[in-house]
Amino acid sequence: MFILKRSGGNNQFIRIKKCMSTQQVKSDKKAIAIASLIFGTFSIIPVVLLISGFFLPYSISEKLSELIPTLLGMILFITFPSGILGLIFGKMGLKSIKKKAAIIGIIFSIIGLLIFIFSMVIALWYQSIIYPAPGIFR
């Protein structure tokens, strides 16, 4: 960005280059790094809820087992988009003041996406056992 500045009395203009300082650029991306952390956290919440059901007492775990289809739906519709957004914002937020928040957001997003892929593979495998495809595999 350039600014024209008048110099002297003969109306001559000097072109001055105005650069944003690195501090201004870093503070502009602080919100993006925090958004990465938030989306990364959202990507692992359904997984944490699903896994925590295995370690709770039986009476609570029995009630939680009724919520497994809901938790699997949450994994499908919350974990995947949140993980992708967390990775994108984390990559953009690495050049900010909140670099640690961006890194943690990236790590949470990767964990959420890996568990998403694992749960989808398990779900497809389980479905193939219950409803086998007709054909040569019978």
C-alpha cells in the first residue's frame, strides 16, 4: 500500500510505501488460530463421549448404550466437518501469536479425523457382516 505525501511548497508528492508490521499481521490471525482450537475440540467431543461409555459403571453405561446411534451420527456430521475446518484454520493460524492454539487445534483435528475414518471402516465392516452382499462371497 502506498501513500502520497506532499513535500515542500511546490506541490510535489512523494510516494511512501506503508507496510503493515508483522505484529499487526500476527494479531489479525489470532482469531483464526483460536477457531482452529475450537473446531479441533468439536471434532473429538463425540469420540470422547462414545469411548467414555466403556469405562462408566454398568447402570450408566446401559443408558449410554441407547445413545450409540446418536453418537455415531454426531461422529459423522460433527467430527468430519469440524476436523476439516480445524485443519484449514490451523494451517492459516500457524503464523499468529497464538501458534500453540493452532498446533493443538491441528492435533485435535487429526485425531478426530483418524477416529472418524476408523469408525466408518468398522461401521462398513459390521454392516457387511449383518447384511452380506449377494454374489461370489456367499
